[in-house]
Amino acid sequence: MTDYLPSYVRGEWWTPSSPDRATDVRDSSTGEVITRVSTEELDLAGALDYARTTGHAALAALTFHQRAVLLKQFALALTERKDELYALSARTGATKTDSWVDIDGGIGVLFSYSGKGRRELPNGTVHIDGPVEPLSKDGSFLGRHIYTTLPGVAVQINAFNFPVWGSLEKFAPAFLAGMPTLVKPATPTGYLAEAMVRILVESGLLPDGSLQLVSGSVPGLFENLRLGDLVGFTGSASTAESLKAHPAVQTGGVRFTAETDSINASVLGTDAAEGTPEFDAYVRQLVTEMTTKAGQKCTAIRRAIVPTASADAVVAAVRARIAEKTVLGDPRAEGVTMGPLASLAQRDEVLRRIRELQEAGGEIVVGSTDTPEVRLADGSTGPASNGAFVSPVLLRFADPQTDAVHSVEAFGPVSSLLTYGTTAEAAALVARGGGSLVTSIATHDPAQAVELAGRIAPFNGRMLLLDRDDARSSTGHGSPLPNLVHGGPGRAGGGEELGGIRAVHHHMQRTAVQGSPEMLTALTGVWHAGAATSSGDRHPFRKSLAELRVGDQIASGSREVTLDDIETFAHFTGDTFYAHMDEEAAAANPFFPGRVAHGYLLVSWAAGLFVDPAPGPVLANYGLEHLRFLTPVSPGDDIRVELTAKQITPRETDEYGEVRWDAVIRNQKDETVATYDVLTLVSKS
């Protein structure tokens, strides 16, 4: 490590020249100084402007799919050098398992958003939200909602507990949205975030200005934010409240989203008595959440809510499992399963919070606040006076209504056990937390799960239903996933992160657009009914992806539907539903005039009417979507089809792309019989 931890701003590494004030950053196990941190004389305003100009220009030149491909390349670059990150991570107090959650978990977020970007977003820069809204009877005036990239910079302020994952889970959706990031990691573990950013910079893959790093404090940062900027904050609820009150957020139009500490709960069902798989899974999960990252997780279980009859058994089982599975010590020592807290200051804060809980009536029933004997780096055992070690602690409250247990968080290997009698009482205890990131429920009784979930969902951003059927495959109470929302109401911050493409949308502006089909087609790149079409001199299926244009269309000839056709299809497929075979019964149905053709017969015939059968650029039909049958077709009716190229999506890494075709089947009266989208894979050349 260098004497001073550098920042990466305006395309260059920066360190202070002669700082008067700097913060020492120490190894959490030994107290050894690793580096010093200062941002004295750092030009934060210039860094923000660089993101808004250079960063935005570089990202605006890329489509969603091109950004998604880069995310995968970032993930591969970090994977190649993750051993470097693991070595540094041990100095933060993280065991190999803890580091896997942080480092491989962060890399996994990049992979996930790369895949989602290519599957769920267009290969363009505008994303459509929801269906067309017709605004006139003749179809000449339409409305749509679109998402476009915010013009500012995403300032991401992260907590100390996950320096890699915490940075990447914010960076990935912002980058995919086309918004440049300025990341400010927490000082105690910022050197690990710096190493991650350095790997990305050295890969040569980062677009200019798309990612900047500030190592240290950010005085005056908020004064330089403006409309179009966004702040994503992870940390304490009190800090979040003070930042949210800043004029830049209150009146300046700066978006602010927070994920803060929360008093998460885990409820043991009344059916999950000792000896059941649910009881065992509950105890395993509780101990895991107490000891992983030394309990320094915003999603950790702080309140273990159990039936009164099971309380003693839970305490005994937790005590036994901690004794069997937990080895406290320096993460670099063989066999250590739980490391120290991130810093001595954090250790002292956790011990202070435990004392508060004790003074409020909490009795320590597992563990101790005494200085623990730990396994040192050389394999010996003894006290580590300069290490930030705290033993796992479980407190028990005789009165589950005690205010402190629902409001005081010891951000370490600490949980409190509360008892309940009825499901309604358990739900009320969960709600006392004032809003949580996650609550888990261990039960094999669907009725109790449904009742609890219905009562507590409004107070949680996520719920885990844990039972014998999913215990092995469950990712666990404390694991936010890229495709599910991470956040929660009230004390948990009231914001959302992750959640798949939802997080991308957080970095974009949703705008309602009204206009003609032609204008909406031009704006979105998606053909709208009523916009211009072109029949051309060639069948659209003869055109490669490079030649095909949105609006290219084939209008077929007509085909008569006979009673023999209907009966042949019915007997051939086995679909002898009465509406197709029984005139009297069909006529009695309010939807049919009598016997009618099968909808799937019409779709099959439509394919025959529009297809060009010879080998060509169309490689495969891989499905249809949004199929609706609108007008029944009787024997003697004619049908015809119009097929229009609706959306063209080249794949960045393949020699083909996807074409979405608008299909409309009409009868001889020009009534719409059916509408749907046909999906094909088409060669680029």
C-alpha cells in the first residue's frame, strides 16, 4: 500500500501533496497501520463536472447492450485478479467466506446485470415502460412512457462492511443506465474498494469518466450537486436523515435513495418445534447471520422472535452451534470462521450498544463482552489487544415490548431473543422495528406463513419463507440478490436498490410522451400501428438484419375457413371443445354466434400466409407474445394477416439478432380477429 490511499478522479490517480490532517487506516486484527486517507485540496467540483461531461459523452455513445457487454468484461477482469482482493479483504477482518460474499458477490452482480441488460433492455438508449395508451379514436394520437438517462452523476456513498459488493451493486445499474458514477467508500475498508477500482482502470475497459473514486471525506460535495444528479447512500439511519435534509435534496432536485441499518427479524413458527427441519434451519440461519462478516450486515438478524415454548431450546441450540462452528480470530489463521469487526472504533460502538440493551433488560444468555481469546495469525491462541474482536452475543428479553430492543442496533455479532404467544403478536413485534430490510419466517404451515406474511409485508423490503423444502437451496436471510429489491421502508431508508431492471430505472427519468404513431416510432425505435410501412420489392423474410427496417411489412392474401377445416383441426389435435364441435352449445355461449374456428388454427394458418419458406436470413421462430383473440371466426369467413417489423434488436456478441413482428389477423369485414407479436432470430448478413 502507498502512504496515502489515492483517489481516481478526472481520469488520473490523485494523492494529497502534504496533508495537514489525515486518517490512519489499520488492520482490524493487528492494529497495524495500512495506509492514510485524506482528500485535502481534492477538486470535488471538477470531478463532478468531469462525470457530467466526459463521462456522459462516453456512455451516451453506447447502447444498453454495449454497456451490458462491458459489465461482463469488467466481471471477468476482476475475476482474473480476485486473489489480490481476497488478500486485502483479510485485513478488513473478513474470512474467506466473508470475502466470497463481498468479492464474488460483487462480481456476480456485474454478471447478473450484464445478462439482464441484454435480455430485458433494447439495443438502444431509450427504454419503453408499459403498453401504448390510445388517446384518439382513429389511432392518430398515442401516449407512451419512456425512460431516458439522467443527465448528472450518480454519487454512491457506501458503508464499510462490503467495500466491493457495496460499490458494484450500485455501479452496475448506474452504468447500464448510462449514468457515470463517483463512488465514495467508507474509510476503514476503502483500500479494498480502491484495489477493485484500480483493477478496472488497469483493464482499459472503462469508458472515460464512467467511474471515479474518492478515498476519504467529501466536504462540500452536496453543495456542488444539482438537478439530474443522484445520491445512493448506504449507512446509518441518522446520517441518511441528515443528508436527506440538505437543500440540494430538499429543493435542488437531487435524487436521494438510502439503504440504512434496520432491526431485522426472524420468526420461528409455532409448528417449528425442536426436532423439526424448520427448527434446525432457523438455528443454522440465526448463527450464520450473527457470525458472517462478524454480524456487520445491514440485513443481519437483530431480533429472533420465537414461540415462548421454544425459547429455551433455541438458546441451547444457538449456544451449541456457536461452540461447534465458530472459531474467532485473525482471518489469515487456519480454521478461523469469524474475524474481528472492521475497526477498534466499531468494536467500542458495538460494546456500547450491548450495554444499552443490557441496561434496558436484556440478559446475555450466549457469549460474553469480555475480551475474547482468539486464534492469532501464527496459529497460537491469546488475547489481541489491538484487534477489534467481539464474541457472538445473544441476549434474551423477558419483556418483548421493551423499546430498546426494537430501536437499538449493535452492528456486530449480536442478536436478541424475544418470545410470542400468537401469530398476531409475532407480527406486531416485527412491525415494532419501524421498517426493515428483511424478515424471515421459518414454518412448514402455509396458513401461518400466509397470515404472517400478510401482516408484516408492509414493514419489509424482502421476506424469506424458510422450510424443509427450500432450506438447502435458500440463499439465506441476509443475502440481497441482484434480481430482487434490496431496501425497505421506514428506518431501513425508504429506498430501493437492485431489483433487476428496477435499479436501472432509478438512474433514469420516466417521461410520458404524446404524439402521432410516426413520431413515437421515431423516438422509441419501435413501430406503432398507424406509422408508415413499406412492402418493398422483397419479402421481409428475405432481408438480413442489416437490410431490414422497422415498418417493413407483408400483407397476405385471404383464406376461407370451412367447417371441414375446423373439424379436421379438432380431430387432428384432439381439441374437440364444444365451441368448435357442437352448434347448439356454441350458440348458447354468449361469446360465439355458433361453431367457430380454433384460435390456434387461425394462428397456424396466419403463419402459412406470411411465411417465406425457402432458406434465408430468418433462422428460427422462437415464440409469440401477447396473443389475444378478439373476434370469433365462423365457417365461411375469410382471414388474412399483416406482419410488420416492429422492433429490431441486434445481439452484440452473436451473428444474429432478434426481430419482433407485429401480427394482426383480420376477417373479410376488416374486423380484427387476433393480435400478437411473433419473435424471430435473423442473421445479421
